[in-house]
Amino acid sequence: MQIKKFVGENITQTMALVKKEMGNDAIILQTKKTKSKGFLGFFKKDMVEVLAAIEPDKSNSRIAKTKSSELSLTKGDYDKKNVEDSGFTEHIDGKNNKNDVSFKEVNKIYQKPVLNNQTIKNNDITKDIDEIKTVIKDLNERFVQTFKTEEDEVLHELKSRYIKKLELKGLSRLLAEKIVEEAISNNKDCNREIILKIIDTRFNAFKDNSKSFIKKYNVFVGPTGVGKTTTLAKIASNLAIGEGKRIGFMTLDTYRISAVEQLRTYAEILNCPIEVAYDKDDVSEAVKRLESRDSVFIDTAGRSHRNKIHMKELEEILGSIEEKEVFLVLSANFNKEDIKDILEAYSFIDEFSVIITKMDETSREGLVFDIIDEANKPISYITYGQNVPDDIEVFDFNKFVNEFLREI
């Protein structure tokens, strides 16, 4: 591979030199701003330096007639004709030590030893060519970017620092990048106050999460182990004790005897009826028997969201219940990928609110923003312990954001 440096007064002039010398097949390896030497250190001019390369076969097919003065090469800069020389390679790698892909990796591929008596198959040659193309493409993508000024470098460092801070607090990389990039793009700066405003604007539509439980039937769905039964009991207890509502319970979680007994215990404490339903027909009968209650809380079985048969059964049961409010219960211990899979599995539910449990078991509260962003739904409640009817509160968005950004 032939590598050469070109210097001009601006990018247009320099690229014209590259094209004239190497043609349209040239690969741009590096671009940067530099200064001319001037006279006695004075009258230095801003120049543009481009490091370009071309594959040997394409280079040999061209007749290089360009005079050395037209290339504007400064004295002592990369004047060796043999670009594979180890000293030159080390110099280039030293100049580009911040990049993940070094020129040594390119040279490694080009300088692969070939035994004289070895028969090389066509697919091996193709593989080597593909490797070369991949490395060159990666290099080109890294170095062909717009020149970075000192301000660009400062903003890049600022961006990286705040993305890392948000990631450490539990935000996914993708959402952290979106928030920080918007901050820097709009303000040329990034700090706690700017991030607060962006989050406030971005999630403004999901602040209103008031729940009056006007609808009679409140169905709690979600994967195994998120704490649906305990959460349901907390809300029901607060309505019964705090507002004097007549509560009724129904459980579809017949897979776990402990779940039925747990809900039966809460029903006895609150002096309210409980119905156990095994299928869609049982649900219809149970609904009729609980018709006189002000609010009915329905506990569903915690089964894997990947169990398509179970999800289909749940869809049919929900379809048989009118005047319902659905709550999707998620754990703060999940990750972004889990959340995405779960939300996709429950996509057959048109309207639902989200409850996030086990907030006391994580230090990565930023997942809450990813849940809102992915679900496009508000958070109704968060829970932070097992005590009934305590350890639950209506989700206060503004309070949560301020606490989340306290140490940002």
C-alpha cells in the first residue's frame, strides 16, 4: 500500500492534490489542521494536512507526473519512498495512538508471509482481501471525519463524561447518548441543569399518572418474581383503609398454592371476598359474584413472557373482562433488553400503566427512564420493600428526576 502526505491551504485544494496524484481510488487515512513554518517562526499560515493511501496495483497503473512542489510536502516529512519501512510505520502509529485500529494492523495483513511452495486457495485470497477491506473501511470511517477544533475536543470530552455518568446511574447507552447529544447540540454545554431540562421536556407527556380507580376491575400482569401479589395487596389495602372502598380479590395464579394463600390472607385481614379462577369461564362467573364491590383486584399468574401459550391464555382472559385497568408490573432489577422483550410480549394490551417494584434493590435507577421511553407509558407506582400496605408510593416524576440527578 502506498501512503503519502499532502498539504494545502484548505481541504478543497488538498483533496484536489490527492485526486491528481492518486486518483478516485485513494483512501483517506487521516486529516488534520497544521501550520506552515513561516519566516523565522513568524507569518505562520493555517494549512490542511491529509494522509492518503492507495493499493499498489492501482497506484502502479497511474503515471505520477506531479512535481514535488505541487504536493507541498514540508522538508523532512515522510520522504521515504518505501512506506512499509518499520520506522515510518512506527511513526504513523505514534501519531495515531488514540485510534483503536493502527497502521500496524494494515501492514500485518499486507505483509503476511507466503511460502513459495504453498498453494493458496481462492477462498483464502478472498478472505485476505475482505480483511484488508474491513480494516481500510474502519480506518477511513475513523479518519475522514470533519476536522476537530479545540472547542470540538472539549465538547467531545464533556459528552463522553456525562454519557458515562448517566450509564453508571442505570440509563442505557443509547438513551444516555440521545440526552447528552441534545444538550450539547442545543447549548454547546452539558451540566446537571441542562440535562434536567431535557429530561423534563422529553418525558413531559408521562408526568400525569393520577389513578382514581374509577374502573372496577384492576388487573395486574407481569413476569415471574416481580412482586405482583404483594403490590396488588398494598394498593388494595390503601384503598380499603384510606378511602373506605369495598374491595374484592380474584386470583388467576393457580400455579402457585402460596400465591393463592397469600392473597387469601390479605382478603381475611381486609374482610373482603376472594375468588379463584382457573380459566376464562371461571373468570366470567367470578366477575358476576364480585359485581357489588367498588374495586376488584385481579392477580394473574407470573409466567415467562416467552411462553406464547400462556400469553395467549392471558390475552383471552383480559378480553373477557370489561371496564378494566391493566397494570404491568416490572422489576427495577431488569435490564434494557429484558424490558424490551417483556413489552413486546405484552404488546397485545392496548392500554396499561406501569408499576416498578424493588427500587430498594438497585442503585441503577436510570432504568426507569428507559422503561418510560420503551413503553411510551407513564409510571403509576414504585415500590421499595415488602411491607403491606407500606413501601409503595405514587410515582412523582419531578421528585424522582431531582433525586436521580443529585450527584450528576
